Amino acid sequence: MAKNPKRIKAQRSGHIAEWVACGWLMMKGYRLIARRYKTKRGEIDLIMRRGRTLVFIEVKARRRHDDAAYSIHSTNQQRVMRAAEWFIQAHPLYQHCDFRFDAVLISCYYLPHHLRHAFSYS
């Protein structure tokens, strides 16, 4: 069964956005722990660490930063939080770390926008 060309293009642009976000954060001193971490409970685009803080990152690419920010809805947040719980349980090495949930917004012709504490664990 052939994949939908629009779906392939969306996946490709999503992968590129993740690499751009990863590079941007690495330049800010973050270290990559995992990329596209998938579990049965959810998925995390990037997991990075800076000092004692483990950061679970949702990457969104849209034409405008505002559109990207608005596309991070509660379903995305829950998916990331469930996967983060799974990651922490599966990797005891990181259980001592502080953690937070960030977002990186990617838009054409603009630098990436890093939103620290984009959403919180409730």
C-alpha cells in the first residue's frame, strides 16, 4: 500500500524541524539524550539534558510561530507527559534529574523559538 504524498511530505518536514530544533538547542548548551522516543503511551520529539535538568521537547513546524504554538494542544501535552513518565521509569539514571516540558517552534524565515516550561505536568 502506497503512502499518501502529503503524509510523506509532512513527515519529512517534521524530521527536518526536529533536526533544526536539536541543533538550535545544542548551540544553547543542551545535550541530546533521545530523538523521536516512542512508547505505547506516547511519543517525545526530543529528550535533552542541560545540567541537572532533563527536558522533554515538543517540536512544531508551521508557517508562523503563532500557528505552531496553538497547535500544541492538550492531547499533544498528555502524549508527551505519558511518554516522559515511561522514559523516567525505564531509565533510572535520570530519576534524580529535575525535568520540564518545553516546545520549539519552527517557522520559515525565522529563527527557532524555544519556549521553556511550555506546559506543565499536572
